[in-house]
Amino acid sequence: MKTTNAKELNEQYKDCPTQEQEFEIEGRKYIIISHYTGKKDLDEVVYRNAYNQAMDEVLHA
């Protein structure tokens, strides 16, 4: 099984929409770039996030 490095992934998904976020953790800045490749089922992701949030609210209230 061949592993893909970050440079190869950037090249593969260079034409996909991206979002860039900057975080600071313990005084160090990190930049996260998300590439939207369209490989996830949006309905499933939204359902799973809503379900997890509801369960967290019920169980940890």
C-alpha cells in the first residue's frame, strides 16, 4: 500500500475549493487548509453531527 504525502495530496486536490483557518496553541500559530473534495455524503455528516450534539446535550446536561 502506497502512502501519499502532503505535497502529492496538495497537487491532487489543487482545483478543489479550500478553507483556511489559523489557530494559536501554546503561543505557536498553526494554519489549517481544508480541501473540499466532495467525497463525503453531506446528509450523513449533518445527521451524525446533529445526533452527536443531541446525545452530548442529553447525557451531559
